[in-house]
Amino acid sequence: MRIYGDSISGNCLKVKWTADHLRLSYDWIETDVLKAETRTPAFLALNPAGQVPTVILDDGRPLAQSNAIILHLAEGSELTPRDAYERARMLEWLFWEQYSHEPYVAVARFQVRYLGKSPAELEPRLVERGRAALQRLEDALTQSRFLVGDRPSLADISLVAYTRWAGEGGFELSDYRNVRAWIGRVEQAFQIAD
């Protein structure tokens, strides 16, 4: 398997962390988004959307979109709950991450860290929604140690990717005690290090 990914991207790293946790064999192909390496004709032939992560499976079939990839890689593993309701809850978090978390927390990080904006220059609505996403996690984590059930799942991998870097987007993680503790638990469970 080949994983095309950019190491500055939480979406790409969640694929790497899932593959590493499951001890899957793969070649990581660093693909620099800032240098437009996803816009070359060769890359667009693999993924016409021009996005990373993109995986080429052992049989040659391509697969894109980080949460679709991790769901495929973790099919039948301990990272996907066996109970139908808990599995649906995991999916709920995966969909929420891409719609209500990543567009705010990750975008703020990108604008501050890679485009050189100060947090004060960010669009107020972006900051407001990012804080709301972090508060949603904070509230959910008052009930349990992980997002679904009593063990880590793909929901945790998916959401920790950009949450752990939220400070780089101007979000003060010290305001979210439960989130900080959860980040530590998830990093330990998946052996994630900077």
C-alpha cells in the first residue's frame, strides 16, 4: 500500500496513525501541498480531486478522504466498535469532525501557522465555531475517557489529529481541561509523538 500524505496535515496523519496502530505495511510518499504537489498531472491521475491523503491499496485501487480511508483500513479491528449503536456513534463523530471541527480548527491553524496571519486577523466566525467545536469535545469528555465507549476508536484518531494542534491556530487549549487530558490518553494509546 502507498499513502500519499503531507506530514503537516492532520487528515494525512490520522491515516498514518491508523496504519501504524494496525501494523499495516505501507510506503509513505510525502506530498507537499504548499508546493502544489497534489496538482501535478501524475497526482491528479491518482486522485482527480487533487487532495491528500490518497491511498493506493495493494491491489492498485485508489481511495481518498481521510475518514473513508481509516474506516477501510480498520474494518473489523478493535478500532471500530462491534456494537451497532457504538459504531454509529463513532461514525457520528467522524462526520461531525469533517463538518463542524476541521473546517474551523484546522483552517485557523493553517492560516496562522502557514499563511502568517495573527489569531487576531482570523475571521471572527471561524474562531467562534472553532471554540464551539472544542467546547463540544470538552463537554462530551466529561462523560467518558474516550469519545465512544471505554476504549479508543477511529473517532479519537480522527478528532485528535487537529485538536492537538489547536493552539497553533490561536485556540487556548488550557481552557479545555478534559480535552487536554484526552489528547494525552489518545497520544499514548496510539503512540503519537511530534
